[in-house]
Amino acid sequence: KSRYKMQINYKNKVCISYYNNEIEAALKYNEKALELYGDKARINIII
């Protein structure tokens, strides 16, 4: 079974979490990026 990693770097700290599918990982990354970086966040585009 595959696991998908979400990793975000912020102020020399790294947050890593694992999810069961790539969509869930991408959504969680977007959520955390917006929380930390606001308008300057680079988010995933999910189609």
C-alpha cells in the first residue's frame, strides 16, 4: 500500500505527515501553506 508524504519547510523547521492518497496529502499541504504563508503560499492546483 502506498503512502503519500506532505512536507513543508518553515523557519528552518520541517513538518512531515503521511496520507493514504495523493489528493489528501495535497489538500493538507495547501491548508498548512496558506496558514503559514498566507497570500504568498505556493499551493497545489488540484483538477
